[in-house]
Amino acid sequence: AGSASQKLPFSKAVRAGGFVFVSGQIAADSKGEVIDGGIVEQSRQTLDNVKAILESTGLGLKDVVKATVWLEDARDFWSFNRVWVEYFGSDLPARSCVESKLMSACKVEVEVIAYQGDRAV
């Protein structure tokens, strides 16, 4: 993510019809700095950031239909999943999760697609 003084060349979210595409979010605080902590703390901060961006568009986590998750270390998968369920409960979106080296010094990155309207399976 870089520091707060760096402007990154992408939008936090883009609306297209009933869809909102949220760019990949990391465990950055309000100053743009990656927070200290392990996968649990960083997952919570990342999902708080996703939630705040969605709320700024009038949507919430309940509107997420697809998510992509990148973990720096696959061994964090089950700890991340416990936090994921804290945020999404049983109303889970479709999701992909892979291990990948990330562009910043963080343990997780999450992007989501939300839909304003009825969800169907």
C-alpha cells in the first residue's frame, strides 16, 4: 500500500449498474500504514476496510456476492477463515483464496464484488 503520502493509481470502489467492485484492501490504518499484528489482527483490519468502503456506497457485507483473498502464507488459511465467519456469518459469498506474495508488507489482501439487489443461488 505504501505510505499515506503516496497516491495509488486505482479507485477504492467502482459502481457498474447494480454491482460495486471494491479494489483489493489490506490491513492499513487510516494513515495508510499497515498495522502490526498477526493474521487475525490484519484480517480484521482488512475486512473493516472492505466494510467501510461498501458502507460508503450504501452497501454492506451482506451484499457481497464474490470475494478474492490472497494470503501471504497458506498456513494462515484456517485462522483467516475464523475471522471471515465473524464478519460474514452463514450468509457466505462465493470466494477464491490463494497463497501469493503481496505487494506490501502485509499478510492478507481481499477484494470483493457486491450487488445491490436480490441475491440468488
